[in-house]
Amino acid sequence: MSKSLFFVVLFAALIIQGCSNSRPALPDLPSIESKVNLKTSWRTGVDGNFGESSERFNLVAENGSLFFVTDKGTVYELAQEDGKKKDTFSTEFRPSAGVMRHGDVLYFGTYDAQLIAVSLASKSILWEKTLSSEVLSEASYAAGKLAVQTADGWLSVLDAETGDTQWRAKEDLPSLTVRGTSAPIITDGKVIAGFASGKLKAYSLQDGNLLWSYDVGKPEGRYEIERLSDVDGRLVVENGVVYAVAYNGTLAALSIESGRPLWQRSIPSSVGVAVRGELLVAVDMMSKVIALNAKNGTEVWENKDLVGRDLITPEFFRDYVAVMDRGGYVHLLDLSTGEVAAHKVAGNGVPPGSRMVANDKQLFILTPNSNVTALSY
């Protein structure tokens, strides 16, 4: 793809970020011969939606339950098996992103620059912390600490029990950025975070000292729109390696210990990747699905059948990898060949509002039509 065409695509994506109603019509679904019977296990209506048409909200699947919050501030626990409501309660907040769960506590951020800790058992607010700007991704937890990013470029580490600030770090923002932030990751005593500058940085969890920095995205070009290099997609950590993708087209695998690049590929993407074992699956800006060897970055297969359908971050689901498009269709791709083996409407023709999550039996999806859906085969 030529550079000029690439930045036309980038500009279109920016417009999409700001106005979902202006999106062009989707291309026709590919004609397939279904290999599996993908069906709806259950669908549960909930009080509220899941924010903007992005992957900002998430489901936490743990201990046979699904935990999440809606944009109305309602906290839910659903049974994974049948979608029945195990618990629910309302708060007065306006969540702007998904949740992190640790034990009895759920943490979520708001448009009003707050990080909220709620007790599931007592259905009460344990604490609320005012930050510097709105929170556009879920927090991360480890060793009694929370890491959270805000839209103005600050990374904050808080005491998970009290909400007290332990340390903060600031990354200057470019004049034009993609709306959103990646969720930081705490691993191996480090906090790893991607920024709108295109930098991926690792800090000491204990004291906030910068340990390493790497330019995943490198702003290039004469115009600001050409220089977009945000690291907004979900970061993935596997076997001592962190995988990150920047908006201007670089997918990189870095050593967590040193920040040294193990490999990188020129793949333009605004969403995260999925990694299982030696297989990494990415979705580029055109919604081409690409599978790479996670160890060395060599291509395994490529699927162009879903180009133009605005796919979200892929998710491994049993023997397949699942991708969901703007029309609400979930597609299962063969892990060996990339061939589309099945598809099923999950969201009634509405854009996806969150990442998908799977267990060994079902694939769970939040959609902005106030539903949580489970698919199975």
C-alpha cells in the first residue's frame, strides 16, 4: 500500500473515531462453507451501554463469573454458564473504561478523571481518587498497587487499598493524537505503558524510575496526521516478551528485561494483537488479518476476506481465532490457514463496544445495544 493511501486510511479512521454515524457501508460478507456451528448460548440485557464505539470497556472472566460495569455506572456479575445475574448494583459515577478485578474489589475509571474502587461484597465505594484527566483504559493490578493512564499523558501508580499516589510519570502528547490510551501492564516488577508519542516505556514498580524506552511508533511526515504514532492497542506479555503496535504501522516484540527489540514488522493497526504459544494474530488498518510467528515475526498466513469490515482486536477461542466486525458479526478463522470457518451475528448490526474474552467453552462479548452475549460451538 502506498504511503499516500495509507494516510488516507488513517484520516478515515480518525473521522470514524469522532463520528461513528459517518462510517461507510460495510462490504458484503464473504461466502463461506461453515466448518462449525457457531451459535448463541445466551444473551443477557443489562442497564446501560459500553461507551464510545471503541474497545474501551472489557469483561473480566474469573471464577465462573463475568464482571463488568456499564456507562451508567451499574456494576454486574453474571454467571458464565447461562448469563444469569448473580449480582448487580448501581453507582453514581460515569465510567469511561472497563474494570480491573482483584479479590472482592473492582476498579474502574470515569470521564470525570476519577479512579473508583468498589466492594462487590458490600456494594459500597471503598475509595475514589481524582486524577489529572479522564481514564480511557482499565487499570492494572499487582503486588498491592494499581497502574492507570489518563488521556493527558500521565501514568500513575496508586496504593490499591487506599488510592494514595505512589508515583507518577508524564509523557508529552503530540498536538494530534488518536483518542484513547493503551492499558498499562504490571509484570516482573515493572510497569510497562504505551503512549501517544509512540514510545513504549518500562518503569520500576517500586519507585517509578525509568528502566527503558523504545520508539514503537516514529512520527514521520510533514503533516500532523501523517505523524500519528499512538500506542493505543492492548499490550500483550508472553514468556518475557511484550508485544506492542503503533498507529503508524509498526508491530514490535521487545524483551521485557531490557527493552531490546526482538523483531518488528511494518503493520499499520489501531487495535491490539492476540498471542497464543508461537502464534500471534494482528488486524491491520484495512481489516486484513495477519498471523505471525510470535518468536521471529515471520508470516504464517494472511486473510483478506474481511477487508473493510472494521475488525476489533482478535481473541483466541478454542481451536480458532475470533474477530468481530462493525456489523456485529463474529468470524472464526482457522489457526493453521486463516480461512473463515464460521460467522455469527453477536450484536445485531451495531459496532462492537469492547474486547471479546473467551474461556474453554464460550466466547463472551459486550455490545453497545445493552447486551452481553455468549457464543459457542
